[in-house]
Amino acid sequence: MYIYWTAEENRKNALMEFKYTEDNLLEIEQYFDTVVSNIRNKNFEVKDSPDTGKVCRECDFRFFCSQNGIIKFKAKDIEEE
Ligand code: SF4
């Protein structure tokens, strides 16, 4: 199975391959459900804010976060390209 990181600047590092079996698919599904549950219950802590000029700039939630004061952006950081 592959994940392609679209924002990766170095194309050699953009494609990530990982092996899986039927057994670890179930384990991954359970882990994902736990992560979603923790997010929905607000059971998490942001220890290091993301880089607004790089990570947030590529994120689909940047306008939501900006409008709700979750993180402060410089106008140039959230412009559409
Ligand atoms: S825009 Fe918001 S959701 Fe997206 S990376 Fe930044 S802080 Fe996180």
C-alpha cells in the first residue's frame, strides 16, 4: 500500500510504501477509531504548533482555523495559490 504526500518538496520522499496484512488492517482500523474518538472528545493536546507558513498553508482547514482564532496566520500564509 502506498501513501503519496502531495506537499512533500522532494519527490523521492513523497511516495511512502508500507506492508500490510489482513491482521494488521484490523489493528490499524481500531487505532484510527481510537484517534477519531479522542479528537471528538477533545482528548488531545497540541504540544508544538504547526508551521503556519508551511504546514497550515497546505491544509484545507486553514480558513476555519484562521476565522476561529485557533492559530494566527499572516495573510500571505493562507492565500490560495
Ligand atoms: S490550518 Fe489548522 S488544522 Fe490545519 S495544520 Fe494548521 S492548525 Fe492544524
